[in-house]
Amino acid sequence: MNQQRAPLYEAIQQHLKQKRYSFHVPGHKSGAIVHNQLKPINELFRYDLTELPGLDDLHEPEGPILEAQKLAAQYYGVEQTYFLVNGTTSGNLAMILASLNADDHVLVQRNCHKSVMHALELVGAKPVFISPEYDSIARRYCHISPDVIKQALTNDSSLKAVVLTYPDYFGTTFDLSSVVQVAHSFNVPVLVDEAHGAHFSFDAPFPKSAKQCGADLVVQSAHKTLPALTMGSFLHVNSNRIDRSKLEYYLEVVQSSSPSYLIMASLDLARQYIANFNKDDQVQLVKEITELNNQLNTLTNCEVLPVREQIDDPLKTVLTSETLDMNVVYKRLHDYGIDAELVDQNQLLLIHGIELDEELRQKQCTALINCIKTVEDNAYHDKMVDSQFDVSTIQRFPYSYRELKSFNTEWVDVREASGRIAAESITPYPPGIPVILNGEFISQQALNTIEKAEKRKQHIQRISNGDHNKIKVYQI
């Protein structure tokens, strides 16, 4: 197949050349009816089409969409690729719903995306959670041990799947190949949320892709690191361990019946873009980012965390400091005209695009350095050390999510919550790993951890009834 082509985009272009009259949805009539405030992007509306002759159907592709998906599958080296127009969230939902039934036991990484949790709740599964181990170089909890996977699978022969996140938000990976080998030795499929790894098809020093590591199903957010529109993602099938017809059924269930041709065209073009970004381009890209990181490391009050070959994503620059509050740096950068991705655990994340422009990167670096120099030292920040967080490596829940749905809930005082089963998840940031998960027994240790986090004024993500002295629990 010709990776220079973009068949869906080409079909749309051919359609637009015909200058047809629109008596079909959407209501803007191919950009003829647009609010005055949107006139500057009027051209985009012309590409916002529907399932017309020659433009194919995402949920039953036979023409250019099918060809575009086949080109993506060929480039990524997988058996089949599906375009997603509702983001990686829809891919996570579909692959879990297709892989599990109600009450099935499933091994899940504790710091997974909330869409994974939503999928487990929808299917009514009974999760067994594994906690990541601390990485002293990344200064985060991000490593999953093959030995822990083996222990969990040995202890519970009824586990039907393993669901993992790879890489973490900051681009750090773990030995996924060994984890997959362990799971497959038990004939258990591995489902991977690789939202931040759509470009891991690149060669070293980039980490290996989940596909290369042998994962069975992989979901990637093309829009996070490739030039694709928001909500554009890929779902890759890499084995026959999952019923493909069931997967396709759930993809239709969780995705819009009116898929965006703008998003699909951007996926087609993003694949074409990355497929033609050659090895020399990759080397130059890493060189430019490395030079930027080296210049940032000349700052005396902050540092760039090391980018380890095939462990950390070179597209991510992570700044941290022993003396600066990176939340202050983030806000100062915004005021200065620089928008970073996020701050967590006093680590500020910058995500680079797949582009070659040394002059632009030098301008960006100069602006970053000049701005950070204006931030005064502040001893307080939200850094958390290893000893401040402790969660059991493997945790089993007493009930499946199907069973929990039959129970009523109530709000109880924190002092009375120990020993009850939580009806909400509570996650201090940092480290971004739930201290309490919906469906698990609440321990006094977890309550103490939350109390300490509140005293440190950490952000805590949870359901709230307006009273943080109460916790939502099941009436059992």
C-alpha cells in the first residue's frame, strides 16, 4: 500500500470539487450557512460532511474509510485499525466491554484513566487492582512489575484480562514486553491505553510501542502527539484473543452514529504525516529537543528530568525544582504567552510537536528561560516523596460492579468510614493514584493519608456533597 496517499481526504476533496447542492445534514449546508463569528473558519465547514455516496460509512466501511484504516494498520504493523471519533475514551470503553462480561475478574493498573473505570462499571466487572512502583529518576509511581502480574495471575485463575496504561502522562514507560509475556503464558489478553504513544512507532530512542511489546488491543490518542483533531484516536487489534465482531459492535454502541468527517480526515492525514517522517527526521527532532532541554538545564533554580533511551518519551520535557513552586511557574508562563500542558507533583510538563524547526525551538527556549528567571524561589510546593504514599500492591474487591449497583449509598462521617465499602474514588494530587477506589474497603491508613494530603493543601479529586468531612459509602 502507498503510505503517501490519504484516501479519505482525497475522496472528500473530490466531492468538494463537484460543487454540489446540499439537501442533507448537517444544517450548515457545507458551510453555506455559518454564524458571522465563524466566518474565519468557513472553509472547515465544507469538510464537515456526512455519509454520502463515495464518502463511505465509519460503522460499515467499504471504500475510502476502509482503505484509510488499512493504511493505518499497515503503518503500525497491526492486524486491524479502527478510526475513533469519540477519543481514546470510546476505545477504552469498547475494548473492555468487548473483552469482559458481568462479574468477570480483571487485573487493572490502579492509576488508570477514569474511562477505564467507567468501562469496568458499565460491564459490571470485578477488578483486581495493581499499584505501580516508584521510579526514583522519574520521581513518580509509574512502573508495573512482571513479577506482580505473575503473582496476581497465579493467585486468581479466573482473571480474564489485564488492563494497563503505557506510557504515563509524562511519557515514562515500563517493561511492557515482559508483562505481556507473563500474561500470555496464562493465556490472558493484555489491553493497553497508549493514549500518549501514537508516535512510538518511531525508532529508538523512543520507547517501544505497546504493539511491539505484544499487547492484544491498543488504543492511541492520535490528537495528543500527532497533527490530528481533538477526539481523533486509533484502536489497534494485534491478536485474535478478542472477538472482533463483538469489538465492532461495541465501537458502534459507544461512538456517534454521525461521525465527524473532519476528525476522520485528520486521522487519515496524521497517519500519512507520521508515515513519511523518516529516520533522519526523527534524529533531527530528538536533537532539537535535546538542545532545548540542555539550555533549560542551565537554569540554577530548576532542572529537566532525564530522558532515558526507550524508557522516557523524547517529546516530553519535564521541569521540576527544589526551590520553585511549579504551579507558580505554570501561571507565569501563561501570562508570558506560553501554555504548558500541566503541573503535577511539582513537575511541569511541556509536550513537543512532531515538527522540524530549530529557529522556532530556540525562540521557545529563550522565552521559557527568560520567563522562569522572573519567578522567585518559594520553598512550598506539592512534592511528595516515596514514603508518603503506601498502597498494597495487589487489591481484590469484595463485590463486582454489577453487585454494587444493587446497593444503596449514604454519606458518613470520615471518623466512621473505616471498614465500610467506598462508593466514590478519592485521589490526592500528587501522586495522582487513588487512595480510595469505588468498591474497596476503606482502611484507616487510607483515611490518614487523605487527612495528611488535606493538611498539605494538596488537590483532592472526589465526589463532594459540600462537606469534605463525609465520605460516600455503600449500605451493605
